[in-house]
Amino acid sequence: MLALVGRAAALTLELPAAVMAEERRSEAPGSYALPVGPFDGKTVPVRVKEGAVDQRAYRLDTAGLTTLALLEPLRGQLLREGFKIVLDCDARACGGFDFRYGTEVMPEPDMHVDLGDYRFLSAEKESEAVSILVSRSVLSGFVQVTRVGRMPLPDAVFPPPPTSAPAPEIELGGAAAKDALPPPGDLGARLDRNGAVALDDLVFASGAAALADGDYASIAALAAWLAANPDKTLALVGHTDASGSLVANIALSERRADLVREVLIDRYGVEAARLTSEGVGYLAPRASNQTEDGRQKNRRVEAIVTSTR
């Protein structure tokens, strides 16, 4: 439960799932550029709000929930509290990449935003303003709530989020993931020798960032290599086939790399600071895009060692 209190009655937002992690920043007095329209081709229209600013990012236990399922109950609560919706859009209608990077978002890993799968809402009530940004990864949901209220906002009115039982460790072959990592094997040897390796067992459908069902030994081997080399860092680079525009394919390839990064962090416990994710679209093919087999080979994620020692 998220309690936001100013001089007026408290606004309490019931989060749609158990909280796994929370980060917060606050300023009193402070200011916030509240988005009031989608990206218009040049900028994101905003209305600057001043007062006590409270911004929180939550990672929720929401595997399988859509971004609409995350946002809808929060929208309903705002409407019941008398807030007027100013902007309510999904990734495409908001402006995709341009909107995401034209508004204030807490950094990774506190707040993760899938550029092709997020929703945003802003609302006002008298001198108060609230914005909600929701997105998701393969295993978690992410919610950022920013509120600007009248002074003061005493710290004592912000109770801690509800606690939940620790998430069970994912079982791999009957053992917990951290105890069941296979040796890095050939993948690790190629990474040591060449500084880069393709995760060839990942299966992506054309135009999709989701992985097909199944176990992926390459991700487990990559986690094992990272565990055996605690001073190393990696960049995960997504690639696509040549279907569609370059802009769309770069965004898609980044989502594919983000997905692998999230699995390494959430399932195998790799430190987020050791991994970055990028996308280059169809600019680095390794096979012809003229055949289905070649296009499938081009839809991939590669791991590149970024450590220089």
C-alpha cells in the first residue's frame, strides 16, 4: 500500500501485487515536469508542478500480468479519489522511445521500462498531481509513482511497503538455481578466447522479444561464467532480421537483450551493474536475410566482454 499525504486527506494507492523491491526519492520543496501530452514530434508537453515531490519505483511479483493489468486498478483508485486524468497512453500512443526519454524515470535497475511495452498516466486534483508509469520484464512488473503535493509531506506518513515471503528460488533440474549452474563449458571458453559469443539456443519469433518456451543452456552457462569471473562485465547486444524499419528493429533488438539481462539478474542473481543491454537492429547480420533460415540466425543476442582487465 502506498500512502501519499499532504495537508488534505491521504491518497492511498493499493499496489496490484506483492512488493519485491522499492526505491524512493523526495524533495520538499521541489518541482516535477508532469507530462500532459504525448510526444509531439519535437518534445513531450509538460506542466511544471511545485511542492513536495515524492517519487517511488516498485518491482512487483507480477509474472504473467500485462501492463494494462498493472495500471487499471491504480487508475480506478485515482478516479475514485476525485483526480482528473490528464494523459493516459500506451507505449505507441505516448511516443515510444521519445516519450520515455523525454520524461523523468528513475534509473535501472530500480525502474525498468520496456520501450515497446509500457503505459503512462498523469492526473490532477486541485493543487496535487500524480503520474504513474508501468512496465514489465520477463519475470517482474515495474511501477513508478510520482506525486507532487502541498507542503509539508512529513516523512512519518510514508509506511514501509507490505512485506511478502521471500520468492522461492527457481528450480533447475531439482536444485536451486544458484547451486545448479553448469560449468561454463565451450561457451565460457569461446568468451575467454574471442571476447564475444552468440547465445545460439535462444529462439525468437520474427518481430517478437519473447523467448519460446524451454530451458536455455546458454544463459545458464553465461551465468556460470560470470560467477567464475566476478571481476568481469558484459554487454548483451540484441540483433534482428531485416523485416521492418531500422528504428523499430533497434527497439526490438534492445528488448531482446533486456530480456536476457533480466533473466540473468532475476533468476541467477547476477549483479545488475555487471550487465548492460543494447540493440543494433539488423545492422550486423551473420547470415542472408533472403531465407527463413538466415533470418532466424540473425535474430539473436550476443554477449560481449566489456572488461579491459
